Amino acid sequence: MARSVPKASAPVPGSSARDPGRHELRDPATEGAAARVDPAAPPSVDHSTEQAFRAVFDMLPDSVVVHTGRHILFANAAALGLFGAPSEAALKSRTIQDLLPPEYHAAADRRTRLILEEGRSVDRAQSQRLKFDGRMIEVETTSAPIVWEGRRAIVAVSRDITARLRAERALELRVADLELAREIHERQSAQLRALAEELRQARDAAETANQNKSEFLANMSHELRTPLNAIMGFSEVIKEQMLGAVGVPQYAEYARDIYTSGAHLLDIINNILDLSKIESGKFELHEGDVSITQVAAAVRRIVSGRAAVAGLVLEVAVPDDLPNVHGDERGIKQILLNLLSNAIKFTPRGGRVRLSGWVNADGSLSLSVTDTGIGIASENFDRILAPFGQVDSPLARDHQGTGLGLPLVKAMIELHGGRFDLDSTLGEGATATIVIPKPRTRPNGQRKTGVLGPR
Ligand SMILES: Nc1ncnc2c1ncn2[C@@H]1O[C@H](COP(=O)(O)OP(=O)(O)OP(=O)(O)O)[C@@H](O)[C@H]1O
Ligand SMILES: [Mg+2]
């Protein structure tokens, strides 16, 4: 195939501004080379100048096209790939305009004039090209003037940047996504901070309200106790007929009722007072070494009458050598009384109530009240541990009470750093246990019998 050889020639007028020599395609291999041929050298393959150019240009990864602004004069292998042309001849059969989307025609004409008439170069211009199959690609092209076979032409070096632009656009989208996510995150963080602040204020308000309630209860209980003491004192004088016999016996009976009701009321008031003091952190433990054996004996004396009237067997299994407890004696006694009175209240005639004490393997001390009574369903545990929480059940009959006993037990033992455990099945009795931590136990001076575990 005949192909013209590009020849070195004089610079294009006007191209001197940008180093015109840069664009001249000289073939140094042929210039004066004949004089220097070494006859001893092995015979070299005879490349024609054109073949040499072709070989060099075809090695380039970028598309190189020499054109007049309309007709294509030369195209390397990468150019055929870029446009999807089957051969150089096929590519040359198209005009430059055929390979451009119509909207680029005007701009391409301007560029052609700039290069051909003013000898200027255009560096890395981005535009689009039409491939042979009609697909559009993005290219980056550097164009410069050149003299090609004695005429002014343009050499255009292009590379396909479609994939790069797509990747850049994807990256931009990703960055925008991330930016959006960051904004959303910041907005959510701000909302969370605002919410946390609202919650803090609500908690503060609730704490203040609770504090006020506790103070109110404490004051009210105190105010109620003073007249109640008078009621109880005088009703006792009358019921005991201390200042002389009561004329009508019924009056003495009324006085007894007034006294018992007063005592019951005082009990409730004391419980409310204790609970509200514990809740508001104002309850002060009067601590000392408490002999659990003695406390157990004392509560036994108090409740044994009630157990007998209720037709129950009362057992106390608290060994003499059980360690003493460093704590509030009145509080511990109150705990055991509340648990025992519940056991007695909620156990039908013929049942058993048992108070036992033992030392655990970790050195803590347990006191437990077990009964064979009506029991409590586990779903009601939370309710009965809250103040005034009681269980409505046909089995509970018409037991007296306000629902303050267990909350007080729990609060009091926790004030001692201990724990309250409840174990019960409806209809099968209940076991209420308090655990006093080891650091609160003290030697009680009695000979050890090595009691370990509930008995
Ligand atoms: N040993 C038990 N057997 C069955 N039910 C129990 C037992 N102990 C407590 N309960 C249930 O738990 C509720 C709450 O007990 P709690 O001691 O707090 O109040 P109360 O005994 O009703 O009244 P208060 O003790 O204030 O006089 C009881 O009303 C009862 O329903
Ligand atoms: Mg009770």
C-alpha cells in the first residue's frame, strides 16, 4: 500500500510563538546516517522511514490523528481502537466532522482556524467523539500545528477518558452522598443532644417533684402523729380505766377500738414516714452491733400470738452462733416483722411459717421467712414491691394492709447494702429472703457450730 512519508519542512508561519520545531516530524535515522554506516555491523532490517514512523506511532497508547480540519491524513493503531474503525482506510473515509457530535462542529471549526492560521496549540481540551458504532465517548485532546507532506495540518493526540470521567462522577456522587450522610448525622446528633437536654430537665423536674412529695409526706406524717399520740394516750387511759371505772362498759370497748385503730394508723404513718425518708435519702441508720438471735427471739414473741390465733405452726431456726450484724436494729426488726406478718396473713389455717438464718459460702448472712400460704404469681412481684402495691385475688380474702410492708423491707435492706429476694409460686407458699453482705457481719462471741446453708 502506497503511503506518503512525512517530511521535515520549514516551520509554519506564525507557529514560532510555541516552539515550532516541536511539531516537525524529522527522521533522524535517515538524516546523514548513510555516512556513518559501519560495514562490520550485522545487516540491519531495512525499515523505510514511513514504516519506522508507523511502528513508533502504533506503539503509542494514545490516538494520534493528523488531519486538515476536515480530512484525515494519518491515524495510528490507537486511533482505530478509539473510534472503533476496522482499518485506517475506513477511518480516512470519514471526515473529522463525521466523528464529532453536531454540537461540537462550530467549536471544532474555531479550533482548526486557531491552529492552522495562528499556529497555536490547544492543550488537553475535553470533548466528545462519535465512534463508528454510534456510541459517544469522552476524549481529552491536545492539538498542534504540523507540516505534513508540505501542507499545513493538525496533529491531534487523544485519549478516551470516558471511564475516568465516569469514575470521577461516581466519586463525586459518593462524596455528595457522604456529605449528605454527614449532614444527616450532624442533624441527628443535634436532635439527640436536644433530647438528652430535655430528658435531663424532665428528670430534674421529676426529682424535684419527688423530693417535694417526700418532704410533704414527712411533714404530714409528723403533723398526724402529734394528735394521734393524744388520741392513743387518752383512749388507753379510758380503756384501762386508769382514773376510775367507766360507767357504761361499752365506752371501755369503744376506747379499745379507738386505741387499736389509732395504733394501726400510727403503724401506717410510721411506714410512710420511713419509706419517704429512705426515698429522699434522709433516713439515717442508727447503726450498732445487732444480735440477730435476740432480734429473732423478740419478733417471735411479738407474732407468736397472731400465728396461734391464725392456727399456724411458727418455727424459728436462727442458730445461737449466727454472726451479729452491724446495722440499724429497729430497721432489721421491722424487716423481720413485716415478712413474718405477711407470712401469717397470707397462710391459711393449718399451715407453717418458718424464720431461718444462715451464713452463705461468701460470708454473707441470709434471713428467710418461708410459708405454706397462698403464694404470689411471679408477674406480680414488681407490683407488690412498689409502694401500695397489693394483689387482688380471691385467696387474699379481706386482709388488712396498705401495701407498704415489702417496699419498706426492700428499701431498708438495700440501705444496709444488702438484697431482697422473693421466691414464690401461686398457691404454693412463698419464701422471702434478705441477704446481708459479709462486711456488715460481726463475730457474736458464741461458739461456732458451723451452720452453713438454709435449714
Ligand atoms: N407471704 C406472702 N404470701 C402471699 N402474698 C403475699 C405475701 N407477702 C406479700 N404478699 C402480697 O404482697 C402484697 C404486698 O405486701 P406488703 O407487705 O407490701 O403489703 P400488705 O401486707 O398488703 O400491707 P402492709 O404490709 O403495708 O400492712 C400483699 O398485699 C400480698 O398481696
Ligand atoms: Mg405486709
